[in-house]
Amino acid sequence: MHAALGLVLVCSTYLQGADFALTGATVYPSPDARPISDAVIVIEGARIAAAGPRASVRIPKDIRILDCSGKYIVAGFWNSHVHIFTPSLLQARDGSSAALNAQLDAMFNRWGFSTVFDVASVLDNTLALRRRIESGGLRGPRILTAGEPVWTESPIYVREYLKANHIDIPIVATAEDAAARVRAHAQGGADGVKLFTGSVQGRGKVANMPLSLVRSAAGEAHRRHLPVFAHAQNSAGLELAIAGGVDILAHTVPDSAPWTAKDAARLKRAHMALIPTLTLFDFEGRKGGGSDRARERWIDKMAGDLRAFSEAGGEVLFGTDIGYTDHFDTALEFTLMSRAGMSFREILASLTTSPARRFGYSARSGRIARHMDADLVVLESDPAKDVTAFSRVTLTIRGGRIAYSN
Ligand SMILES: [Zn+2]
């Protein structure tokens, strides 16, 4: 059969700018669908033209074939908590393509991310990076962005970095300020809003945003159909997020008591989504220089919160806070999510269908099916057997183009 189809290439072969088909892999079309073994996916332009068992899919003549036998294919991943904020990504206008591609590969492309939500950065710079990617000048994910965060006090851990990079993000002092900031961001092209309902000020001190400001910012965002993320930090910050109408918790909450089933049910009733960012707490624990046991206990608390939330049926969105941390490897996050009781299918949903639905992209992203965006991840091994397989990427395809090839 292959003889009639012209060139057959091995799955990791670099290939650009032409229609092609992926053959022979096991495909997980969506988190709740059965796997298809010996599948064919036909990609035409930026879309999936056909996907299914080999017997049911007609492969167009003269199209290039990538033989992916022995591999596993899932829809392109979303990382719902990143920052376009590393020194090289902050040079979005003037940075060389080589330097920017290297950083985009290291952070996103090689881990299977075809869409990321940047939840605090410098809006104009992030939009410039997005334009360079969308015009084909750089290999990178679709970027949604919250731009500059809204805070009444900046958290202590970013001050030095902001200063060193000559970035000024002014505080908001009143409800009117907060609404005006959101309005300006929305008009400037932001896709979401990030609030610090709790902001670390050093040694156990947290500045909480007054409820009137949270409500004002969230109300303005919702009028413009923008999702609202919060960094809550402590129990007070969490209560403010719930009362103020926040949509998404950017992390579990470090300075709160462990979440009970009742707490989790309350968050679910508030239609709140949670981005666990468990790797962040490992990173912070190491940075803080405490004992391994203290760090493990801290991570166990966060994983316990995720477990309670997930068991309550809460919506989990995968995210790792990279760009703030340099821990780009996703394997630990999958291990910790699994330790929190999440199944392979629940983790796949957090990477694909859940963020696509939450951010209004489910008609084009999150599943492998005809007419969907050709955003795909080819994995080395079966994630159903070991969830860290989600971190071992052979190919990342974004919009029908190879963004990464191992
Ligand atoms: Zn962050």
C-alpha cells in the first residue's frame, strides 16, 4: 500500500509546509474516547482532514506519510500557567529568531504545548512575540495572555527581577483603578486578567486585595468575556477570590489549612477551575533550602488539596508556572498529579479538553477529529501505562506544522 503513496518517512523526520499523514500509531482522540490502534491522521493545511482506523480513512495520493508505528498520539497540550518573562523572551521585538526559537523549544515546543496561557508578563512584549509566531517567523505555541498583573502590592519575590529588567508594573489603589487597568488591557489585546488577591510581602506577611477591588476588576473582565485568574496565597486570598467572582486559581493555596471535601465542593459550586502547579512547590522548597522532609510535607499538602478538588469533580487545568521557574521538564508534574489520585484520562483532560472548553476553544482544540486544529503530540510510549509518558515527546505539531521533532 505504501508503494503507491510515495515517500514514507520515520515519525521524527523533520518536515515542513506540506500536507501529510501520520500512520500506524495508537491514537487517544479525547480523554473519554477509546484508543484507536493502527490509526491514520490526515493533516491538510492547519486542520485535521481525517482521523480514524486505517481501514476507514482514505489517504490522499502523493501526500507525505510519517510512519508513527509504535508511538501514541494525543491532542496538542495546553499549559494554562506560564510566563513570557524569561530574559530572552523579554526581547520579543529585537531578539534573534535563533535565540527566541531556542527558548520557545526549551520551554514549550519540546514538551508538547501547542497553546499556553501567559498569566502575567509585559503585555506589549508578549503580543510582539505572538505576532512573530503567528506570522511563521518563530516556532511556538498559540499564546493567550493576561499581560501585566493587577496587584495592590507586588509580591516580594519578583521585585528584584522587575527592577533589574526595568519593568514597572504600578499598583492599583482603588476599585476605579482596577477597572481602568482591566479596560486598558482588554483594549490592548489581553485575553485574560490576573489578580493577586494575596501577595507575599516576606516572612509570613501577605497583602490581601480589598474585596471591592477584586469585584471591580473581575466585573470589568467578565463584561468583556475575559477569564479571571487569581494568585490567592492564603485563606483570606482564597475567600476574596470566591467572593469576588474569580474563575481560575493559578495555584493551590500554600498558606491555607488542607482542603476538606467541603472546601472542594464549595470551589466547584463557584465554578472555579484549579491549576495545581505542584512542581512550583518543589522548586520553591528547594530554593528555600529546607530539609527534604519539610519539602515533601509541603508538596503533600498541595497534592492533598488537588486530590480533594479533583474528587469533588472540580475542573483541573494543567500548568507549571514556567517562565517564573526554570523547571521546564513536565515529568514531575505528571507524577505528582498521579500521586494526587488523578487518572491518565483526567490528566489528559487537564491538558486538552478542559482548558479548551474553559477558554472558549473547544470547537477547534482539545480533541483529535476532522476539522479540528492540527495540534498534535506524538509520544514515545503509552501514557495509559505511565503518565510520565506525557513528558516524552517525539513530535509536536502545531497548526499543521512541526514545532518540535526529537
Ligand atoms: Zn506564575
